[in-house]
Amino acid sequence: MMKKKEITVETHQVTVIRRRSAHRAWCAACAQSVPMVSAEEAAALLGLTVRKVYRLVETDGLHFTETREGWLRLCLDSIQEAKQRFVSPERQERRAKFVQTVARKEKS
């Protein structure tokens, strides 16, 4: 009889955005001042294209504001919430398997 082992892997990801100055702005949806990022930065954080980020903005999937110059700024809190919604269980499983493989290679 084969023995089964169940391995649970918990992963955390930290994304660092380095800037000269922090961009904070009022998010009407959050009703507070929050860190804001550009559409390009949001795309990088979400692993999506910039076009898909704009689509999310249009469908109220992300909180945003526009600057006086017309630049779009996206609420970092809503991006983090969206990231949890968009990462499918299959993708989480693939990532966990990858992390296990890397950990095994590092041990050998």
C-alpha cells in the first residue's frame, strides 16, 4: 500500500514600488487618502496588460482618480483586493508546485 503525503505550502509575495515621492490621493470609494499608482504599475502588480487594467476601471473593478493633468491614478488597496480575485485556484496550485520544486532543488 502506498503512503500519501500531503504537503501544504503557504506563499507570500511582496512587491516593492520605488519612487522618489509617494503619491497619495483621496479615494472616494475607500473614503480615505490612499497610495495611488499608475495604470502601468497596476498592470505589473496584477500581471495583466495595461488595456485590461483600463477595462477594469471602466467596469468599476478598480478604484481610481484622475489628476488635473488627466493622468489616471489607481487605488493600491483596490488593486490588492483585485489581485486576490484574479488569481485562480489553478494558478495558485501551479505556483505552489513551482515553489516546492525550487525548494527541493535548493536542498540538493
